[in-house]
Amino acid sequence: MPAIATLPPPAFAARATAVAGSPIREILALTARPGVISFAGGLPAPELFDTEGLRAAYDAAFAASAARALQYSTTEGAPELREAVAARASARGLATGADDVLITTGSQQALALIAATLVEPGDAVLVENPTYLAALQCFGQAGARVIPVPCDGEGILADALEEIVVRERPKLLYSVPTFQNPTGRTLPGHRRAAVAEIAARRGLWLVEDDPYGELRYEGTEVPWLAAHPGARDRTALLGSFSKVMAPGLRLGWLRAPAALRRAAVVAKQAADLHTSTVDQLAAAHYLRAVDLDAHIATVRAAYRERRDALLSGLGVALPPGSDWSRPEGGMFVWARLPEGWDATALLTAAVSRDVAYVPGAPFHTGSPDPRTLRLSFTTHTPAEITEGLTRLAGAVEAYCPASA
């Protein structure tokens, strides 16, 4: 048969090639080998999963109606799970009904739905600097102009925010105000009120991402941005069961004003029709049968010890002149090495000693700070954390900064 002339297929969409992959995922693959102590991924501790309770919940979902558990479902989500989410949100001070909630395939999908619903190519989107890496990917893929808002150790600076809103006329502000990823910082209540007031006065959507809010180890709970009067008609609040139940369930939720929520439902229909029925029903059974708050208290106690183990050892592990955050909750500590050091270059020496972290540069918008790094303390026991810091100290000792 004679050979036929062929042409290559058409090029990928520009958005598919304009956004880089996640360096965190790449580091996780690099450090997956046995024996590595990784402070890189924000992974919940698997030994703290309530495996027996979740197994019983799946059994109950099938026993109640296997046909329903295995069938297609509504896009908005199983009514009993929406009711449970609404009850938990109301208990945390934000009056919420089941109809206010959309169940999503992880809170990451909720963020993607918001981007699909609100962001046109070229729209300005404001983010904290640094911010959650997958949010930068999401908004970048939507074609947004992602603009950093100046922050200090407590988060967004309200005066700077207003100045940027006036200048750039953004579509939305994305924020992780409680135990932020990657810095661990928490935006104080008076600044939240200022952000809500600016959003109301200047006409701005707020996207409040709260995957870590229930992991508080000390201090006093701060009300959601969404609870402030100026924010109630313009805040998309994202939550997740990944950090308090299990990430493999891939269950998140979106609480939003009615018009935005309806638009997100249509976007979700185009994405996956609906979130897994059996997982939703199992989670709903679990929330009826188990005291999730008691389970979270157990998780908090374990994570508090791990946070303290990391904080107590950083002074020895990192070079003199380093500084780091002291989060009241969440999963992360943010550190900065001395002038002339490069966290990405140091990582090579660290991985060769079977310890890892995430360099901070990819979390920045605009000019990155190469000296920064993120360390997660939740995955390993205090003893493993201590050993990991010993290995990191060895890497620091072996590393020679370019300025040396």
C-alpha cells in the first residue's frame, strides 16, 4: 500500500500550553521512594483517617439503597449532604441553607467553576502574594491577568488593595484568609471587615477558600469573610472534606449567592455532570453516625504536636539569619533563608539526603523570592520531623550559596 502524505493534527489550545505544571506534584513524585521524609506536600496523616468509620459509612450507603448509590445524581449534590454542609456552616456562624450549597469534586473544582463562570480572558484577578499554587494555575488557564496584592505577616494590606482595585478594575479577589497556603498566616478580623467593605464599595467578587479553617491549634476563631455585611452578596465560599475526613473522597462544596451558584451548576454540568453519588451518600451517612468534631479534635491534637516539633527544630536546621512563620493552625510553615541563599538550589542537597520541601518561588506572582520555602508538618510524626530536620541541617551545611 503506498505511503500517504500526512499533516500533523492541529495545535493544542493556547491555555493548555500557557500554564506550567505544578512543581509540588513533581517533587512529590521525586520523593515517593521509601525512606524520604517529605515536608513538601500538604498531605493529611493517613494513620489519622477514620478508616473504620468511613468503611461503615460506605456499607450504610449501599445498605440503604445500592441502586441510588450507583446511579446518576443531581448536579447540585445529594440533598442530605448539602443539608449537613449547611448545618456545619451555620454552626460556625454563617447562616446557610441546603439550597445555598453546591457539592463539588473537591474544593479545587469549585475554584475551577468560579473561574469558568466569572473570568474572561484578559480580566484582572487579584491574589495574595504569595498564594495557593493551584489557584494561579486555574486563573492562568482561564486567561486572567493575575495581579498580586501586597501583604505583610498578617495578610492583605487593605490600603494597597483599594489602590489596586481602583487602578486595575479587577473581576475578583481570591484569598485564603485562614491558615493560608503557603504562608500559614491568618487575616485578622478588622482587615476582613475592611476587605469586605472595599469589595462592596468598589464592586468586586470575593472568592474565600477555606480548606484549613477547622484545623486550629491555638488562638480564637475569626469569622469568615463571607459573614461580613458587605461581603454577603458577593462571596463564593469554598470548603472541603479533604483535610478533616479524607482527601481521596474528593468532596468539596461551594456556598455562593443564588445567581453565581446557578451559573456554577451549569459549568459543573459541562465538567462532570455531578460528583460521585456513592461518595456523597457515604459522607452523609458518616456525618450522621460519627461525631466529626470529635474526630477533628483528635486530628488537631496530633497536628499541634507536629507543628511544635517543626517549629522547635527550625532554629538548628536552617542557616543563621533565617526566619519563619508561626501559624496558629493549618498545615504549613513558611520560611525565608538569608540573603544570597536559594531554596531551589538547596533542595538538590536536601533530596540527596532523603528530605524534601517545596521552594517558595512558584507561589509568587510577579518577582519571586528565591529564598523562601514551604514546609508541611502534618504527614510525619514528631520523631520523623526531628529526623527530617537533622537531614535538612546536613544539607544546609553542605550547600554553598552563590554569594559565598
